[in-house]
Amino acid sequence: EWDGFVHPSPDGVWLAWVSSKDTPQARDRNGNIIKGKFLLELWIMRADGSEAKRMSGFNHSGTPEFDARGVVVADFSWGADSRSVLAKVRVQQDDILSGESLRWLRW
């Protein structure tokens, strides 16, 4: 699993980061994530480490933002309200990242 790019919210209450945690990944027969197929979602938690939860569902069927091609949340920036994030999203296609767009995620 992979976690990275941690950013505190403007009010200091939350931390946001991108993670592969609980996200379906294409794996080889040894259980390693296949190179070029790494998928990431946005997560938040309180600055004290409590209440960690996945905030995006690009790679999870049954969510409004699901995309079967596979998505990487590549970068993000907090909104001034500390209750939203503007995320750069890239779609996985044929072992390359493409289809870059920006998406607001709010809670």
C-alpha cells in the first residue's frame, strides 16, 4: 500500500492525503501491484489521527464518481472552507495516464 502528499486543511483540523488503501489494484501473480496500474484515492482524517476515511470513490463501483478505467488522484488543494478539496484526477488507459481533469470533493 502507498500513502503520500499529506496537506493540512487551512483551519488545521484535517489532514488530506492520497492513498492506495482499500482500493482494488491490478496485481501480478506474486501479489505486487502491476507497474503503471497504480490507483489512488483521496483520504482525510483529523489532525490528531482520528476519523480516517476515504473521500473519493473513483475506483470503487457503486459510487457516483466511479470510473472503470481506473483513476489516480494525482494532486489536490484545500478549499478555503476546510470542507472541500480540488483534486487533479487522471484516468488510467492502456498503461498511461490521460484524461486529466479537476474535480471538487466536498463533505
